[in-house]
Amino acid sequence: MKREDRDIYKGILDAQEGNRPCALATVVDTRGSTPRKNGAKMLVDPAVGLVGTVGGGCGEAEVIAAAEETFKSGEPCVVQVNLTDD
């Protein structure tokens, strides 16, 4: 197992032990040249910050914003990031 994955899973356990919400983002499909490929993960934990990355930049900011909405609604979501848009 990669160190990044271990860190993410440890972060999930830490959040669970601390009884606080967190969100796990996972890249499920890519096309063309992308900074990260399928399976890349990022944990969003408001108390700790981010663990891992799903690509950085504006696309990652969209994923973080969606995670924040998920904390409010409790509903999972799929975020489609288009790296060709401005």
C-alpha cells in the first residue's frame, strides 16, 4: 500500500475516533492528460485539512467545495471536473 493511501486511511480512522465528519474524494474516471489518474484519493477533514490530492488547482477547489456541501446535506455527490475550461 502506498504511503499516501495509508495516510488517508489513518485520517479516516482519526476522524471517526474524534466523531467528526470527513469526506473522501476519489478520481473514478479520466480522459486525456490529467494530473492524477483513476484511484487517486483526497480526504477532506475540516478539523485537520486535506490529506492527499485529486489533482490540485481549480478542479481540486471544486471538489473541496462539493465536500463542504456534503457536510451540510449529508448526501454524497459526483463532481465532474473539466480541465479544458477556464
